[in-house]
Amino acid sequence: MIQLLNTLLIGITSGGICALMAISMVLVWRSTRVINFAQSGMALLSTYFGYEAIVNLKSFWIALPVAMIGGALFAAFIEVVFMRLLVKHSSSGPIASVAPIIATLGLLGIIRAIVSMIWGGQDVRIVGPLSNDGFTIGGETLVFSPLKLLILISVIVLMLLLSILFQKTNLGLSLRAAAYAPEIARLSGIKVDLVRTLGWALAGAAGAVAGMFQTINANGYLSPYSIEFSILLVSGFIAAVIGGLESLVGAVIGGLVLGVSVSFILMYVSSSLGFIAPFIILLIVLFIRPQGIIGAKAARRA
Amino acid sequence: MKAMNRRKLISVSAVLAVASLAATAVPAQAAEVGVSSSVIKLGMTLPMTGAASLGYNKIPGAAKAYFDYLNANGGVNGRSIKLIVKDDRYVPTEAVAKTNELILKDKVMALLAPLGTANNRAVASAVNPAKRGVPVLFLNTGFSGFADLKKYPTHYMVLPSYIMEAKIMGKYIAENFAGKKIGLLYQDDDFGTDALAGFKTAGVNFTVKVAYASGSQGAAAAAGWITKFKAAEADVVILFGVSSATSAMLGVAAQLKYAPQWMLGSVGGDATTIKLTGVPAGVLYNAVGFSSVPATTDMKDEYIKLFSDIYAKAVPGSAFDLNVLLGMNTAFMTAQALKAAGTNPTRKSLMAAIDSKGATFANSALVPLGYSATSHVGLTGYWVGKYSPTGDLSPVGGTYVTYTTDSGAGPVVKSTYVRPAMPAKGLPN
Amino acid sequence: MRKHKESSHLLPFILGGVVLYFLSGMVDELRVYQGASIAVYVVAIASIILLTGYSGQVSLGHGALMAIGAYAAAVFRIEFNLPIVLCFVVAVLVAAIGGALLGAAAARLSGPYLAGTTLALAISLPSLANEFAVLGGEQGLLFDVGSAPLSLGKEFTQYKWFFWIAALAALTSMWLLQNILRSRYGRNWRASRGNEVAAQLAGINTARSKILAFTISAGIAGLAGALLSMTIGTVSPSAFPLNLSFSLLTGAVLSGLSTLSGAMIGAVVLVAIPEIAEVVAERIGSSENITTNLPGLLVSALLVLTVLFVPNGPVEQHHARKAKKAAKKKELNILTKPSMEGNT
């Protein structure tokens, strides 16, 4: 029984963090119709911003917004400098459909190389604001701690805030309009370019939170080559696809579904399927419900 | 310098122009490849970047630190040693390409401490150092297969094999934890296969075995492992994986207040590395650990004292950990091998020197070396210790108790080996 | 008619082979080995160009398809002691079957979904080798093509033998692909890539056409995988990392995704970059941290710059510029777009 509960809790926590990553991928997708494979690199860089803030300002609660703002600014910079050039130069021609994918992959390589050049030789740690020691119930320590609770709450709050932003504000309306019908949006006076940049900035901030939380959840150790960030990229993408790529709620559900099912597979099928399990889940989702758990059917072929 | 670079640049452009099939000049003939009147060139390939590079990328700096110290003190018979390092990113294709460069372009005398089982197999098969007569000294892998003289006549192991380690662990378990429930965490590849073979020989029965795929050992995975060990009520849990797996496991265990009797394999058992990744030192307290070299914090040990001094001067700010110690120890052994190879060392005389005198080479390890004309087995055992409250591995009762064995069915015996005194100033004699 | 066309195109490939034959006798061993690596990359990049440039599907998982081919060749070599030529054929067939399966899934997916799925494949597939004993685990299987026949002389090195095999395979597959692209199938791919709906209206079964492209591309990738493992003498999971798939894609983009004949450019760059990075690093003489990460930075930067500024590849760009000049010269009033249709 306790094993079942723990397996569930492990899945929910890792799913929560990968939901954050999925949210940032969905935000980029909605604003520019690009899957940003550099997202994990951007999250990595933002986490290093956060690390520098912790070193200099000695507070996690200051470092988190610093990482978010740093991540947002960097993402906006990327959108303005790279993505606009990309749209300008290769929006037609034989590789129009694959150019953004390839460009973001290249970007990932550049960011990772530069981060390694700056911070690669050091051993870097971030200490979380709350204890990561598990809660104890009836003499049993659960795989769930104040820190993990904080992570989950943050995911939900962030999702709610973004949903309100998208559904209830003018800005949100512009964001949606620019994503679905850029020409019409432009004609109705929306500054499409600015709105797109904003979408990237939001994604950068969400990615920064994912990077910070992923790091403190895993003992706080940070390295440019860390396994945690590769796991984050792939699981974030898969979660976004499971959620249908379009929906923030879908991204969160996708993250949780992925996290929990991988956790159960590793526990009850085989612990050595660490890499294969997420892929199998992705394939199953794509075959059974190609539009994702939440998502329009047409989207997948768009 | 500049002119040479330009020439190189031009030659690279030429490469581009004719599909890299540009002719290069034949170098002046020397007595032996890689040995000039003033310099001996050695080459090393290992992961310097990428996920597998963590910790290992300190090895070249460590080896160079010792060689620089040696060169500043007269080198080997008047020759200085130059170590050329290439990044293989832990990919066999890269390892083969870079080894080709080392042998064919840089013309090194010997390869030094190449890392990884798959990489070493690929290099042995494609580059075939044996056929070229190139010595491959002191492999940085414990895979027992490389001791096979027929397949790898020019390869010399240095680390004890994983099988030896598992057998010695098995002996310790039989003597100290008889009747307890034993759990094992291992890597789902040859590293693990070797371990399983050793445990089988030692007759260890596991209540629970957990395998993980190399590269998947994050915090979430570790939480799952612990749940499994808990469910099986294991009293003793052996962590026979790489550092990142040990760290993930112990870090999460601290959060879950999960505290069985830990037993750490040497590959992932370096306290300095584990603590750097954020694991609280207290978690390590009382865990059983295995090593063949002295504890890196044992400043009473003459080697540790000297090596850590040299390293601190050469690479300021970098922690003196197990990888650094092993890198410097390998460099030190290499210097002795070159010295023993005569005033005009050749590839042949270098290997002959290790075959005949290698077993007596001074080095920091507390267990004997197994070199002879018929054996390229390196270190042959471990000492058993426990981790202190500050998380450092030290021998139980203050004296190192060492065990030796082989990679086959041979018994595990308490060793009577007494380490030779360090040569003056840590220079080859 | 068609036969005549094919044979007329065989000549340049034969000539190319003759040139390579003499060249391989003139250079040192290291360059011969690098030549073999280039030939391997040419095959791999060609398979991506076919898939992405001509049929418009993106794959981030060609490393996995190469792994399938390599493992198939090695297993058949070890278990059945198959002659080496047949091993390569097996590699093509098995990888093609894998590609057909993947292609069937891919035909339902577009751009980003396909990219992500193939990415996940590249990460997960090689680790399967640890699950089956016959695949040799992490240390991998030996794949020994043997040394060159004695009739070629004692001086004939192993690397020259690798080079000959790889170069022959590269020339053959390029010739085959060239002809496939000129056939009905090639036209179908280009048609569906441009406008899927229009192609369907014209009676092309676009789904089947896409799966066929995936199958052929995977077969060629499988050949490349077997060749790659020949040059490293072994097959192991770590030989097919995610980075390999990325590098190949980089090579394909540098070559110009829509020009098969450009495959050489990307292949040469991939092999030359580490050496160039070494020279650059030596020149600026900076810290180890910077020098070790320089090759990675260069490759990625080159990729991004190419996508941004030469999206159709250097060959195409050159053609386009020439066409533009010619058009200006003749004072034609037609707006000449950069050629989008590949080498028609």
C-alpha cells in the first residue's frame, strides 16, 4: 500500500516539473508555431542566472524571480534576434517546415557550449528554500516533502495565472489571436510581433522555474551536462504532445500522466526501462489519441 | 608559432578542397615514434564534455600536473613528457577517430589511460594498437576482458576488475552480514554483468536486485529504487553503480530518512564527488566502502600529501578527489615504466619493462600489482573501510586491511602486501 | 528511354570512383581513414536529404535507424558468418523494415510531432541493446569485415580497405538515389512536399509516397550504420548517441537539404570541424573549458547560421545567384525566386 502511494507520489512530483517544461513549450508553440528544442538549454541558462543570484544575494526567493526575469529576457532576445530572421529567410522553400526545428536544435547546442565555457569547470549547487525531507505518516516516510508540495503548488498557480492571462485579459486575447490568425490579428491592430515576443518571454520564465525546481529537487547539483536537463527536455516535449500542444491545462495533465505512468512502469515492470518507457507512452498516445488528451484533431497535422 | 598555425590552417583548407585527402609531410625519422632527444609524447582519449564527462574530465589535469612536476624535476632521463589529450565525448566513433589522430598525426609513443569499455573495444578492433605495436597503458576501466593477453597483447589494466570487487564484497558480507537481507543496485550493462558474475562466484544471494539504464539515474528514478528496496525490507543495500547513481540514491535516501546499511562500490564511492553533488555527509556515515588507493583525505599518507600539494598548485580551486588521485597515480606509474624502459626507450622496451618490473613499481595503491610476462592484470584487490561522520572513507580501526583475489574462481585472501616506500620526492627511481 | 538516362548518369560515378582510387594511394593513413569517415557520412546525409529535402519529413532519429542497420549487420556476421557484402544488404533490408514501420507512424504526424517522436526514438532505441544478450550490451558486438584480399598487396592497409568499401557504397547509393529521385517516385515526393492537397488532387497517394520515402531513407541509413560500425570495428549503443542524429542533420543542412549532390559538403565539414576547432583553440590559446567546448559551439553555430542565411544550402544558393544573374542579363522581367524544386 505504502509502495503504491509512494509510486504515485514520485510520479506526481516528477510529472509536475515536466508539466512546467511542457507549459513553456506550449507557450512557444502557441505564439510562433515552433517546437523549441532549445527550451532545456534556456532553462539551464536561467538556472545559472538563479545560481549567480543565490551566490550574490543569498536568497532563493530572490533568485527565483531573477531566474524567471533572466529567462524571459533571454527568450525574448532569442525570438527577436533568431526567430524573426528565421521567418524572414526560410519561411518558404523546401525546408520551411523543418527550418525552425533545426534552428532551435542548433541554438540548444550553442547555449549548452557557452554555458559550459562559462560555468563548466565549477561544481555548482543551489539550496532549496524548504526541506526536501519526506513527510512522515504513521512511522513511514513518504516520497513527498514540503519542497515537493511547493513545486506542485507552484505548477498549479502558474498554470492558473497563465490561464487567466489568456482567457480574461486583452493581452491574452491578443496572444491567442496572433497565434491562430496572425494576418487578421495584424489587421485588427494587434502588434503581432510584440505579442509573439511576449509569448516567448512567458515561456522563458516558465522554463526558468522548471530548471530551478528540477535542480533543487535533485540535491541541488547543477552542471551543464546534467542528466536532469536532458530528461527535462524529452519528458517536457512528450508531456506537451500528450496534452495536445495547444492547451496549458493539457500540458499539466500530460506531465502528470507521463510522470505517473513512467513511475509505475519503472516500479512494477522493470527499473531498467528509464529511457524506453516515455517513448512507449508517447507512441501509445499518438496511436490511440493522436490529437492528444486535450486538443483539436486538426492540430496534429497543422 | 603563428606561421605554423597558418600552415595548419592552409592544410585544413586543402583538406576541405580535396575531400580531406590532402597529403601530409612525412616526419623526420626518429629512434622511436613519439620519442625525441628531449620529449616523449603520450596520448589520452576520454570524455571531456557531455554527460559522461562528470568527474572524469579532471583526470587529464591531474596527470598533467604530475608530468609538469616531473618535467620541472628533470623529466625521465632528461626527456620531458608531453601528454596530448583528446575529447571523445564517450562515443566509440570519436574515440577511434581521436586515437587515429594521436597515433598517425601526433605520433605518440603510447596511449595512456583511455576510458570506457565500449570505447576501448572499438579502438582495439578498428585501430588495432596491438598490430601497430602501440602500448596502451593503464586502461581506465575495470572490465576484466582487457586482461586477455591473446586479444589485447599491448593493453595493460590498472584498476582491479569489477569481478574482483564483487567477490571481495561477497566475502565481507559473508563475514559481517550473514543472514541479512541484501539488496543490489547495479547498472544494466557490462559493468553490472561483471558485478553479478563476481557476486555469483562469492555466493551472495540477493533479496532484491534493481537495475538502471545508464544515463537514466535522476532523482525521480532514485525515489523509485528506494521504494523497491523498502518493500523488500533489505537490511544491506549495495550501490554498485557510477557516481551519479550513488549520489542520486543517497540524496533521495536522506530526504526519505531511508537508512539501511549501505555498501558502496569503488566506482561510485568517492566521498568527495558524492558530497559535491549535495548529499549530506551524515548519510554516508557508517557505510561500508572499498578502495585500492588510500583515502583522498588521508594526509598522513605520503603519496596523498605529495599529490594533493602538486595538484593544488597546478589546478587551484579544484577538489582533490579519487579521479585526481587515480590520474596522478597513473602518471606516476607511467614515469616509472618509462624510466625502467632504458635510456632510449622504445615501445617494445617500455612493455618489456612493465612485464618484468611492473609488479614492483612504487605507487600509492595499497594492494599489489599483477604484472608479469604472462599477465597484464593491474591492481588485484581492495581494502575495506567505513565512512566517517564527515563522510570520508577511512579504514576500520585506523589500519588498512586489504584483500586480494582474481577475476576467476580464485579465493579471496587477506593480503600481506606492504607498500614500498615512496621514492624520494615522488620521482621515479 | 529510362534505361538510357540511367546509364548516362553512371559515367560520372565511375569517373569519381577512379579518381578516389588514385587519391587513396597518394595520401597518408590518417587521411585515408578520414576519407572513409567522409564516405560514411555522405551515405548517412544522403538518406536524410532524401527524406527531409525531397519528401519534406523531418527525422531527428536517423542515428537510431543507423543503429538498426549496424546491429543487423553485426548479428548476421557473428551468428551466421555471412559474407560481408550480404551483411551490408541485410543492414539495408532490416533498417528499411524499421523505417517502413516508423514511416507508417510518421505519415500520420507532421513537422514538430514527427521531430519529437523521432527524437524520442533516437534516445530510447540504442539502450534496448542492454535488454537483449544477443546484442552484446554496453560493450557491444565486434563487427569485423576482415582485411583486404591478399591480391591487393601487402602494403594495402586496413584503413584503405575501409575506404574502398565505404567509397564504393557511397557511390553506389548516390547513383541509386539520383535515379530514384528522377523517377516517378521522386516527382511524387516533390509534388507532395510542395502542396499535399494539390498532389492528392493530382492522384498521388501522399501517405504511401511518404512511407516509401521513409523506407528507402531508412535502408540507406542502415547501410551508413553498418559502414560506420565497420570503421570502428564494433557496434555498441554509445556509438549512436543523440548527437549523431543532430550532427547528421547539421551535415544535411550544410549540404543543402534539397541537393543530393551537396552531401559531400556536409560530410567533409563534419570530419574537418574538430581539426579546425583544434587549430582555432591553439591559436587563441585559452582555457581548457573553452577549448573543449569549441567544436560543439562551432558545429551548432554553423548550423544556425546556415539555416538563417543559406537555408537552401550553398549549392542551391549558388545556382540561384547564377540564375538571377542570367535573368538580369537577358533583362527578363520575370521575378526569379530561388529555385525551390531541387535539381530538376
